[in-house]
Amino acid sequence: MLVGGVNVFKVLGRPDADEAFAKVELAYKIHTLIQQTGLSQTQAARLLNTDRARVSNLMRGRLEEFSIERLFHFLNKLGQDIDVTIRPKRRAHAQVHILAKAG
């Protein structure tokens, strides 16, 4: 979560703060796409090739069981392209950034 321009997972001292933040951003995009398409959790589960309980967990922000790769797969199943850009760091510490565009 980014609150006031700060990754709250870093503030909380989580060693996996960047990964946790990335998962939240991806899950939020998946949640939004499922809602926009009007899919029920059962329909979304069928489309994403998973079970309804996992879709429910994702929709509630319970992301421990999901890898970033799995979330990318879900986004692809929901008709989204994924672009990953790797570049030299611009700040003192390298960071992970997720940009989810509407469209």
C-alpha cells in the first residue's frame, strides 16, 4: 500500500516490502477487472483456472498464497498485457514499481 507516497510495508519494517507492495497493486488491478466485467467469483475462478476460495482470498487482499508470477497469469487471462522494464536504479536503493494502466 502506498499512503502519502510511502510504501507502508517498508514503514512496518517488512523485509519483503517491495514484493508485498507489488502484489497489492497487481491484486487491486485484478479485483477491478473482475468487477468491471461483472464476473461472479465462480465465473472468475473458472476463467482464471483456480477455485472460488482463492478468488475470494484475492478479492479480500489475502495474498500470501499468490506469487507475482501467478498474478501476472491472472492478468493475462483477464485480457491484459504485462510489460516488465528493468533499468539502472535512480535512487540510493533499488525499488520495485508497478504501473497498472486503465484501458
